[in-house]
Amino acid sequence: MGVKEFADLRGKRVATTAGTTAHVFLDNALRENKMTGADIDLASMPMPDAVQFVHCRNVPAVVLWVPFNIAVREKVPQAKKLLDAACSILRRRWSAVGRRRTPSTLRTSLFSRGS
């Protein structure tokens, strides 16, 4: 189940809430890494459930937003942040077109369970 880098998500189940900024962030990150939604098993659920699923080892990775990152850090201390929207290509694209960045976009992160 180990996910140490983004490419390791291929074929793995990833939890997030479909239709949210986290889902958009995941889609952009997949494209940036030459992958599509078909390359992962997307598990859409309410964010509290996604945190619980990664805690209980039902999924190896979760895409979430603040404050759910705190819950992941508390419940899964070995969790590894793979991506953060604050330093992602999404941020550069928004900056390039001069759009105002929203806090929800910049506070989206992808965590793996770690070891």
C-alpha cells in the first residue's frame, strides 16, 4: 500500500470529496504527472470520512483541505504530505492569469499514509 511519491498513486485508492477544490487539485496534479482519473481508484466521500478511511488504512492517500490536515497529522503521525496547493502548478497557473487565489485552493493538500 506504500505511497512514497505521486507516481505511486497509480492503481491505488485515493479518498477525497468529489466536486470540491480538493478534487480539482487532485485532477490538476494527476494531469501534471501525466496521469488521469482513470489511473487511480477515486473514493468520493465526505471529508471527515476520508480522514477516518486513511486512519483505518482503508485508503493509502487522501486529498483534503484545512482543517482536516490537522486530523490526519493527529491520527496518522507517519502521514507524508506529497503535495500542497501552495507550491503546486495550480498556484502558478492562477498567478499567471492574474486571478485572485482563494484560501480553499491554497490550503489543499495530498497526504499518503506513509510507511
